[in-house]
Amino acid sequence: MPQHQGCLDVIEEGIVYGGYAGVLKEAKVFKELVLSSTSKGLVHVFFAQRTTSKVPNVTDVGLKPRRIQKVAVIGGGLMGSGIATALILSNVSVLLKEVNSEFLQRGMKAIAANLRGLATKGKITQPGVDKALSLLKGSLDYDEFKNVDMVIEAVIESIPLKQSIFRDIEKACPPHCILATNTSTIDLNVVGEKTSSQDRIVGAHFFSPAHVMPLLEVVRTEKTSPQVILDLMNIGKTIKKVPVVVGNCTGFAVNRTFFPYTQGALILLHLGVDLFRIDRIISSFGMPMGPFQLQDLAGYGVALAVGKEFASAFPDRTFQSPLVDLMVKSGRNGKNNGKGYYIYEKGSKPKPDPSVEAIIEESRRLIKIMPSGKPISVSDQEIVEMVFFPVVNEACRVMDEGVVVRASDLDIASVLGMSFPSYRGGIVFWADSLGSGYIFTKLKKWAELYGSFFKPSRLLEERAMKGMPLSAPASTPEHSRARL
């Protein structure tokens, strides 16, 4: 980052030539840095984060948040234990429910391990760990749900199971209780369709690990009451999350916007581009890791399940590759079993696995999209664009459908939920720095060469034709199909 080098240069100036010279150098360097794209991106993210707390017809209608004292979390797996950890760390009492004592003990141990991990890093003291654990209680039934103010369901992505749970908690909980789900893909209307309390049903979509990642997507349906939205936003702030209110659709705002991210990388791979080169370039762009290493980290089960959801919802722009299935058949499951696109050994960094090339070649044989059967030649910049421009394209659809209140909400959600580099200002801000016309031209060209996955969206085309930024508010009522 230029500001880090700037600090070092100023310090050196002061040491070598004296304090006065250092101050003069500081003034000069500051003037240069404050006008840089890095500065503009970071300033945008700073204000975007603060703007998320303003939601029309929720925060501007005189409502006051109710106090949430006790929360029940259903499911003690990876997400449930993380959510429970975040709550007890902020002095909110938690009732953790599981289906049997073995799963319950496992969930309680996972929460204790989360706290120990934070203590090891110096983020919490041992008395803090003890206090947090004192706020946690386990349960195998719904008897104590009569005293809770909110329930957060965090079980596996099964529609019948979630519907059954919501039917049960509607009966077991008091009439004021908020009924929230942590689902990342299932339509909230489907989750709550067997209840008569749809005004209390809301999505509380945390990102893994839930006690660390700062974003909370507050997902509302057309029936969710403004009071419930406000209460969930408030509890999100209490547990030190940044709540972003979004509409109800497949993948909501973040996962839907970023589902083309891995797809674009897979298309490049099947066009003959080296997998590890793609990961290196995307990391250099500013992401914590490339799309294939991210897939290794999340596990292939997640990739397969999410892939099916998006293929069903958006068949016109989904690239279906057999690669992950082939990886699973070859006995690989990413970091979970130490073998994926990379090799994972304890105490060392992930190493690219050359033997995965044979699996990639098999996948390329099954999906023949290389022009003339030969690998395409692309620059590093084109790789970044072919991975991220489809993401920008989907962001346009998300904005056009009113899934987010404003473009800057998508910026902060991309930074906090997908670790898009903050110094680039978020996905829409970055796209505007390149220009809607440039992105439209590139996508149109790739759509002609490689298919409908790259087809520019209506909003992107409209903005490109008018020379307008993507973040500009909708100009006419029919273009503002807000569900919010």
C-alpha cells in the first residue's frame, strides 16, 4: 500500500535530515496520498459502512429497538457454534439446542474452543472466557424457549427440516420472539410457509467463522415487520457486526453477487489457463486467496450444494463444470483431508499439487470450450477482468432488482463478506473507477466468444449507453423494483 511506503519515507527523512525536514516531507506526501485512488477507496468504504444503518421505512419511522436479552441458537455445528460465540462474547445469554447429547456436547466444546482461540491471540482474557461461558446453556428440547427473545436456526440446508423447526418454534416461543434463520441459499418464504408468523421471520445470515467475520446480512421478506428488522440490526451492532439489510432472493446480496466469481475462474481454467496462475493473480489483485484455494478451504460439499442452487435459479448464466465432482471421486476434499488443488500439511503453507493437472485435463475433455482446442492467451489484467466483471454484472442485477437499498451497501458487503480489497472501495466503486462502458464492451466481446455467462445485464447496458456510473440511483420508478 502506498501509505505504508509514505510513512517509511517520512520517518527516514526526519531521521536523516531532522524533524523540520520530516514535517515538510510529511505535508508533501500527505497531499499526494490523499488524492490517490487508494485514499478515495478507503474513504468511500468508511462512509459506506456508516450509511448501512439508514434503511427507508425501518430506521426513519420512529421505531425503537427492543432489548434482546436471551437468544436460542438451534444447531451447534460450525455456524451455530460461531453465532453462539459471538453472542456470549457481547453479554447476550444463549440457549444452544441440539438433537441429542452427543451433538450438544460437541457444540459446547466448539464454542469453548472458539473462546480459547481468541484468548490465545490476546483478544479476550481468561476471566472474559469464563464470563462468556457462564452465559451459555444447552438444551435438547423446546421447554425453555418460552423465555427467549430471538431464535436463530443454524441447521443444515434442508427445506423440510427447517420448515419443521419453524413450525415447532412458533408454538414454543413467546409471541414477541423473532424467528431468524441463518440459511445462505433457501428462500425465506419457503422456510416459513408452514407458519402463521411470517411477519416475525427474518434472515440472519452470518459468514464463517461467525464469531470473526464482521458482516451480518439482515434478510427481509415482503412480510417481515420493520420492528423485527430494526431489532436484528440492533443485536447485530451489539455483537460488533455490520448489519446490511437486503432483500430475499437466491443467495441474497453477497453470495448471489459473487457466485460468478468462481464460475469465471472455472471458465478460464477450461479455456486452458493455469489454475495456479489464476489464484496467484487474484491474490495479487488484493483478495486473501484465489478462488480455487478458497474452494479448498470451504470444502467441496459446499461448492456442489451451492452450485446446484444457483444452476437452478439462474440456468441462463451458470457454467456447469464436472471438475469438483472429479476431485471428490479422486479422494480429494480440499483442506478437510489435506488434498485439494493444493497439498495441506500441518505447520506449512499450502503447496500447489502438480498431480491435479490430470484431473483438470479430464474436466477439459468433458467440457470442450477451448477455441480450436488450443489454450487461449490472456494477460494478467484480462484474468482479473474475466473473474470480476461477471461479478460486477451480477451486482448490476442485484441493484436493478432492489435487493440492496443502495450501491454502497453492496460495496461494504463485498468488503466485509467476501474480503474484496477495501482500498479498491468495494465491487461497485471499483467498477465505476473503470467505467460502465469499458466493462460492457469487454463482457459483450466475451459473450460472443464464450457464451451467455458473460452477457451484459440490462442495467449495465443502459448505464454504458448513457455513460453513467453503475452507482447512480435509478432514474425512473420502473427501474427501482425495490423489495425493501
